[in-house]
Amino acid sequence: MARKYDHEYKVQAVKLAKEIGGAKAAKELGIPEGTIHTWLKTTGRRNHDASQARERAG
């Protein structure tokens, strides 16, 4: 059964992963390393899309 995580938890987990690394963050939080990496990729894609939109608008 898949566990559900709220948005704020994901944001904090990604922040921690950027500070100490995905593997360490996953171990510390007790969640699968793949979950952290998926959130990191999703966050990076959103940031990239937002910056491209600002460039097009500017």
C-alpha cells in the first residue's frame, strides 16, 4: 500500500535532501530513496519550467 505525504512534508524532505544528500535524507526520514529522488526531479522540473516562463514573458 502506497503511503501518502502532504505537500509540506515533501518540501521539507527535498530541502533536507539538497542539504545532506538524497540517500542520507531518505534514511533519516525512513522513506524510500527513490521517493526522495522522484521529488527532487519533480521540483527541478517545476523550477526549470517557471524560469523558462519568466524568460519568455520578459
